[in-house]
Amino acid sequence: MSVRSKLPPIARTLLGLAFVVFGLNYFLHFLPQGAAPPPDAGAFVGALIAGKILSIIKPIEIAAGAALLGGRFVPLALTLLAPIEIGIAAYHGVFDPSGFPVIGVLMALTIYLAWAYRAAFAPMLRARVEPTAAEPVAAARQPATA
């Protein structure tokens, strides 16, 4: 096995582990708390918590991270995590630049994995796509004749 063939599983594992751990920490609080965020950042995070937004996002992070760890539905997991990562990067870019290196690494892993799985994303990137015709239900259930 070449080093190149080992990189996608390593990147998948690191990215999946990060989102499972940080997602679970939201509910279980097992990581030590850092310093208090700046007042504007605290108000923003408080609104996300009070509005139950993080209660929706964190299970998605955990599920997508678990999918990455298991090597299942990787393109779907990357698709779910990309907008979450953009939101995290925006938060750190605006409110708390000290956390930007971590999200930068996570985004780099995501971009690398998107490139590694680019064949799965190619159909989504076509400018024009026609819908496929649905097969009639009755025809699908008829047994084949010999």
C-alpha cells in the first residue's frame, strides 16, 4: 500500500473523530472549557443555544463524523459538514480568531476528502441535468417470466 492510498482513510478518521468528539462534548461536557468568549461572541453563541440551533446541528455533526469514521456515506457526510464548517469559520473569523487554526485544519481535511471523492460529486456539478423517469410501480413488481 502506498502512502497516497493511506491518506484518505487518515483524513477521514481525523475529520470524523473531530466532529464526533466536539459534537458529543456539546451534550456531555467532557472537554475542559476555555476562557470566556468576548461579549459579542457570547451573545451569538447564547442565541444559538437558546434558539435550539446547536441542538439540531450537533447531532448532524455526530452522525456525519460517525459516517466518516465508519467509511460509509462519505460524500454525504462531507456535504452535511461543509456548511457547518463555513459557519464555524465565519464565527472564528468575526468573533474569535484564536480558534481559526483548528477550523482551518478541518476545512483543509474536508477539501482534500472532497477532492479524493470527486467522482461522487461530479454529477452534482453539471450545469444541466435532466430528471430520470420514474418506473411504474406495477411494472416493477411483476415477476420475471422464464
